Amino acid sequence: MNQIIRELQKQQSKDDLPEFGPGDTLRLQVQVVEGERKRTQRIEGIVVKHNSRPGQRSVTLRSVLSGVGVERTLLLDSPLIEKVEVTRKGRVRRAKLYYLRSKVGKATRVKEKKRETPEKK
């Protein structure tokens, strides 16, 4: 039975997702169904939590909208997610960034990871 479930999860998983981790800023395009209408909604936020088990990949994004902190957990292999792009790489030392919930204002910022440039010879 487990082998059948793994096969189904493997078929439904997406292969074109970029690499990202906690502290990175992601921009997702999610398809939202409202009654009979479908529209694309853009969600942007800092990755607080990331689960990378095959077939169960999920991400929790945190953003502040109108002064209120909002977290949203999304399944990455869902057919409702159209596009995932990394806008910023963050430098953090933890796997789960739950401490951001208690921070306000500038304290919620995550330092950006420096990009490595190849050495000139």
C-alpha cells in the first residue's frame, strides 16, 4: 500500500520548483476559486517554515498586511500553485523562524545572503 501512495505522490510532485529555505522571500502565484470565477492571486512573504518531504512539500509564508502579521501555509505540489520565484535570499541560523511572530517593525527584517562571485584569474 505504501508503495502505491509513493507512486501517486511522485506523479503529482512538481519538478520545476527553485531551491529555497527559511529566511528567503518567495513570491507565489496561486489560483483562487471564487464561486465560478477563477483568478490568480500573488502572495509574497518570508519563509518561516519549510517541509521538503516528497509528496508533502509545504511552505509557511509570513507577511505583514495593513499592520497585521499574516501567515499562510501552502502545499507546493498543489495544482493551484502556478508559479514560485525566489525574490531574495535570507541569511538565518535557524530552520524555523517562529521568533519573527513576536517581533515588530524593523526587527522583523532578515539579513540578505551575500552573493558569491567567481574569482578572477
